[in-house]
Amino acid sequence: MKKKLFLTSLLLSSLLFAACGKLEKGASDIDPGIANSNQTITTGRIDDSVYQALLVNGKYQSGIANNVETSTLNSNYNQNNFETGLLQLAKQQFSVDSYYFQEGQKLDGLTLKSWLQRKSADNPDGLNPEDTGKGQGIQKILEYDFFDVSSEKLAGMVIGIALNKVDYSQDPAVELTQDEMLTQGRQAANSVLTRIRQNGELKDLPIYIALFQQAEKTNVAGGNYILGSLSEGTATVDKWANVAENHIFLPTSGTNEATEDGLNDAFTKFKTQTISFFPNLTGVTGIAYYSDKKLVKLTIEVQSGYYSKTEITSFTQFVGKTAEESFAAEVPWEITVNSVKGPQSYIVKTPGEKKSISHIFN
């Protein structure tokens, strides 16, 4: 499991901030615009769809809240969707070509820890209900900062607030109604925004704030962002807009984006062919991520029963070729082949490319 989580984290980092670590003497050979006239240094990028991360004194800046355990989401699936979904929403407000990215540097861990607790006489800043008989709807707060490429000044911020439909901190767990969860979420968003505006530097800063609904901890597709709002100098949210985001576990049934655009049929074909030719498998599953009804990413996991190097190599080539033939050319996908001993291989095809690339782990 640790190897699998490490692999997921590694792949996510490489996709979000591709090219980090290739700096030499304060400069990089990846992108000619990495070091400008003021010697601002960024990670650079090898994928034009991702942000360049801003470096300080040549070093990547982790979020200042990271060194304090504020709270955790109820599954790694929710955590992944919470982080990557917020970046996806950020791109709609702050272009990857016009802004640099930096992990949150304004909301520190101790502050967030107090905010995420219940309100009380000892903790008046708590965002969760003072009444212990009510479920706690506010689970986690995440901050991302964005700097204007031209001025190199802080020019925007996005805030994600993760909400509980089920409060697992109590025994037995308490389920909140949709209205209860949304009421707590909207109130928390207004409180967070008001508190941020008290910082003079952030008084007029454009801030996009979004509410994320966690899925139950047994749901392997994870949760989704459901509401968002851009505040341009206001201390409270003026108007919420629905966020059209969905993570769909494949194969699926019923009516959803994957059944309507044919992806589910294509995945079923891929799974059937893979198992037919290589029956010694324990599972083939996928998760499709849609934003505004458009497929953003398809992630597939294959549980392998093969262990020799020749078996793994042959199987990886077959899986990659079958995926190329099963899915439309514009569909971006990545496949991880795992065994009980850990990850065995990785195959990826990016948008616009006809061929996939693969890697066999030693």
C-alpha cells in the first residue's frame, strides 16, 4: 500500500509541476522564460497545461500549514480529488500562462486547526457547530496562491473547503442532511473570507472559494466540488455557482457522462479484451474525471497476477496497445499495473498523442 501511495503521489507531482528539480545555478534549461529580468525563478514546465511553481531563493515553497496536522480527509481518493480539483478550478480563474503557482503562504496550520474545531468559549473561531449533538460539516481548508507573471506580485488566491456528508469523528458516525452540510459550508466560507479580508494585503485580492463534498470513505471514486464563487474585494460570498464536476467509477451503469459519451462502453471493451487474453488478473477498474461534462482524465488500475520480467513486459505492451485501440484519440489516460508486491508498470497517453509511453519498474 505504501508503494502504491508513493507512486500516486509521485505521478501527481510530476503532472502538476513537471520539470521541478532541473534547476542549476539559479536557472533552468526547460523553458526560456523561467528566469526573468528580476531573477524570479520557477520550476518551468514540460506541459503547457500546468502551472509553473514559483521558487523562493531557488527552493520550492511548501504550504505553511503543512507542518501542522490540521485534519485529514476520510480517504486518499477524497484527498486526491480535493487537491487536483481545486487546481482544475483555479485554471478557470487564473490562467496557467498568466500566473505562477505557490502553495498557500497566508493561512498557517495553527490558525486552520482552531478554525476546524467546534466553536466554544475557549475557541470562538471554530467553524463547526458548538452543539456537540450536531455533526461537524467542516473537515479541511486548503489554500493555493497565484502570482501575476508580469508584476510577480500576489494576484489571486483559491480556497477549498472540504465538507462532511458523514461525520466519522463521532461514534457512531453522524450523517448530515444535504441542507445541513451546505448551510455549514456556506457559513464557513463567509467566515473564512471575512477573516482573510482583515489582512490588509488581501483586502482587495481576487479570491475564488469552493466547497468540496467528500464521498463516504468506502467510495473509491472520491468526492467532488459542488459550489464555487469568485470574490473580488467582498468580505462575504455574493453568489454561489454550481460546479459541474464528477468522478465516475468504471464500469458504471445508469445515466452519467461516461454512459452518454460512450466512454463506459469503450472501457468495458478494454476490460473484456484484457481479461480474455490475460486471465490471470484480479481486477481492472477505472475512474473518469469530468469537468463541465468534458472528460479531463481517465485513470485505470490493473491488478496483475504476473511476476516475471518477461510476463510484466509482455502484459504492459498488450495493455497499452489495447487501450490505444479502445479509447478515442482525444481521450487522455494513464494505466497503473499493480501486484500484491507493489507497482509493476505505468502507461500514459496525453491528449493529442497517438502513441502511449510506458515504464517497467525494476
